[in-house]
Amino acid sequence: MGIAAREVSRFRPSHTSTAEQRLAADLAQANRLEAQALSACLEQGWAESAWSQVRQHALEAHDAGRSLEAAARVDQADHPDEDVYQRTLGLSAEQLNRGSGVAARSRLLAAWANNAKALDRRMRQSMRHLIDDSLPLTVKLLHHLTMLAVSDRPLVAHRTTLLARNLVASRLESNPEQTCSVIAQHVSREPEMLFSHRGQVSYWNTYTHAEHQEEKARAVMDLYRAVLEGDVKRTATVVMELMGKTVPQGASLSTVRNMLSAEDDQPLCKLLASTIRSEWRNANAHEDFHWDPVNNVLLLSGQSSDLEQVLDAAVHALTVCHGFEHGVAVAYAQNPSLITWGSEGPNHVSRDLSIAQAAGEARFPVLDLRRQGNLMRLDIADLSIETLREALRALLRSAMADPGVERWELRQTSPDRISLCVDRSGMSAGLQVAELLWGTMDPLPFASLPLLTNAMALAGEHEEATASVILCLAASHVVGERDRLSPALAQNGSVAKDELTNITKLISDGVRAAAHLLDGAAQRKLLAFAEVLAGERHRLIGAPPYELVHGFVPADRTLRRHAPARLPWLTALSAPVV
């Protein structure tokens, strides 16, 4: 009861919701009456009549707690225009919620970078019961705390997270090697978890868009089965192993539930056990269920059940399992000195997450990512002139995170937009230009020139057209930087001169790297322009800064000849590049 009181005290009912305030008051009152009844029961020697009063108030408290959660969900449904992400995190749902969960890290980091200090402070204030101000907000921890913050079942989610954090932290202190081994084995099953997650998303989408109730019933039962046999059983196995117990391989859900229920002193085990309804799972396993259209009811082994109740149970169980993952992340973040990492290499899911993180750190949000052999496909919003550079930067960062990918594909949302593809040859050329620049300056647009050359070839563009685009982009950057620095150059600024000559060298290097991806006349044109830029730079490097205001005339001529550049991935309205 003390734990429940502390949990509830972390949440404040909405000032605008009288119903939520009343339910919170009902919950507090039921807890007080339960305590009084328990004391009276003890005085009467545990008389049955007195004990029934305890049970009655306990049920009232339980019902009030569930009603409070339900009221929050109803309140959200009554206000469909409310952006829960904005209210909770200070970020919009459009920034975070659009796209798949596996790519969410990229969207979170891209959005967070816009106002990191204020968002960090807001997150810490809302998670003081889990972390203190001295704990660094690593990318992984930030991701878990964000998912926890937007949970639509906060009492269950935070309760499970706290219980999991405390369990893992205590096991790390008492037996760190065994604890890290158990968690490592759990992490090695990430491919199974991702496959199960995508299946659950499919079932949920089927339920949401199904026209008939019987289709909805099938989708809900599939979702319930997948959650219990996948998430719940995996989580229960990890919890039991952390406690030194062994779950038999292939154990049934009933066996798992009995093992969990036997741990009377472990509230996390009780919470997991409460998610397993054996009679529902048995009916599901034996196909002993159907939708009764006459009475509009779901029949499980001949017993009527409420469809929404089964769905609620599946979501509740999923929330518990997610809370456990959040708790593990917090415990690991709080005890870094006790963590030992195994020698096992990363699996494909952890590599996918590293790609999503790399894209996010490049401030480029990804909607979804899928791996097929050595191909990595990133689903993205439609590209524009403004986002193309960020996309190419994200590709470079992602290739550094996973060097094993042979081909990258950026698939745009609109079906009339072609994908931007880069293979190993183009990526290697781009990385070669970029590798010496990451620590001191942005390697783009210099490194983008070979990437675009390779991408245009893979898009089926003629080499002459590709060379024209690269010449236009390279020349426009030289001209643009010269014009930007002209006021300082006119004042004989030596710093501006050094900057311009350095940029010109980098552009020349990028054009040369792009040339080596082409053949024949197209290659010769790019190499010639690279040499002209290098020669002009050499001529001007000993001149006074003011002479550079009218320098690099070959770049002006090249820009006039080849502008505008037309990139095949952009629509006609945004294709010209200046």
C-alpha cells in the first residue's frame, strides 16, 4: 500500500479534468479505508467478516486505479487534437511518432538536437523518481526515458520500470557477472524481438482497419498470443534467471505463470504473472474461439468474453514488458562500473539501431529501415534542396556505423519519387574525402560530390549529364563562398582568404574523387575543372586578400555553362539547384 501511494503521488491529475481529480481522491480514500480495515481485522483476530471489509476496499482501490488510467485514455480520445508528445516532452508527434519504432532513435535525436539543453532539463524533472541530475543522458537512456514518458499507461509503465531497475541494480551489486551474462543473452534475442514487434504492428493495423468484427477478433487474438508467447515469456525468463532460477526450455505459459506466482516476495514476478490468462491462451492455442455475430460477443472455449478486454490485456502485458526494458536501461546507466560486456559481435538489429542513431546524430530523421542481405533501405520523407545535404551526411555517418552494407537506398514517401541509391564504390569515395574533416569541419558538400556521382549513375543518368551536375554544384559552391567572404576579403582579411583557399582545395578534391567514378569524356571534364581550381588557388594563394574578390573566374564560367543542375530525386518544382 505504501508503494502504491508513492506511485500515485508522482502523478498530478489534470487541473481541467474533474473526473480525474475525483478518481484520484477515490483511490486515496480507498487506500485509507483499506488500511483502517486491515488494522480492525488484526484486532479481531483475522475474523472472516473483518477480512471481507479489507478485500472490499482493496478491490475498490484497484478499480479506482484502473479507472484513473482509463479516464486518462478517454480524456485523450475526447481531445484528439491534443499532441501528447508536445505536452509530455515538448516535441511534436509529427517529429517523433511518424514512422516505425526501430527507426525512432533517429527521429528523437534529430528533434532533440534543436533544443537539447531545455529538453534535457524537462526530461530530468519528469524522471526524478528514476534518475538524478548527475546521471548522463546517453542516447540509449534518453530513448528509453522518452518511450516511458509517452506511455499511455503511466502507472503500470513506471511501476514496472522502478521494479525492474531495483531488481537489476541489486543483482548487479550481488552478482555482476551472472547478471550481465543474463542480460547479454537477452540482448542476443533482439532479432526475435524485432520480428515479433513487427508482427504485433501488423496485427494492430489489421484490428484498426478491419471492416468486420470477426476480423477484429482474429487480429486481437493474434496480438494477445504474440505478446504472451513472445514478450511476456521472454521477459519472465530473464527475470527468473536474474533471480537464479531456470525456466525449462519450451516451458508452457502455465508453467511460467506458476513459477512467477511462486515468488511471493518479488512484486515484479507477480506483475508479470497477472498478465497471463491461461484460459484465453489455451483457447487461442487450440483455435477454440470464434466471433458470435448474433450476440456480438467473442467466445473463448464457449465462454463469452469482451473483445476490448482481451485487447486491453494485450496492451497491458506489452506495457509491463516495455517497462522492464526501460528499467534495465536505467539500472545499467546507473551502474557502469559493474557492467562487463561480452565478446559477441553485434547482431543485425543492434547494427540497425546504430544506423538509426547515426542518422539522428546527423539531424536526419528516418521513418523506417529494412535490411535485405547487404542492402539497407531507409524510408524517408520526400527530399528537398534543403534536406538533400542532411541525407547525404546521414548516409556517410551510417556507413561508418555499419561498414558491411554494400548498397544504401533512400526510399522517398511519394510513389512518383525515385530512390537515391549509393553503392560501396560511391560510399568509399565519399568517406575518403570526409575522413580527415569530421573532427574539424562539416565534410559536406565536398564529400557529397562522389556520392551524387555514384547515385546518378545508379539512377540511370548519362555520364555527360552527371558530369554537368557535379560541375554546377562544385562551381556554385566556390562562387557562393567567394561572394559570402567578399566583404572581409575587400577589407584585406587574411582569415577570410585562408578559408576560401581551403574550401577551394576541398572542392577540387571532391571533384577529383567524383571524376574517378566516371569514364571517358565525363571523367576528363571533371579532372580538368579540378586542375583549373587547383591552379587558380595556387595563383591566388600569394596574392593579397582583396584580389580574391574577383578571383576564381573559371568557376563563374562553369556555373553559367552548367546551371541549373537537375537532380533526378527531386520533383520538377524543386529540381533546379543554384
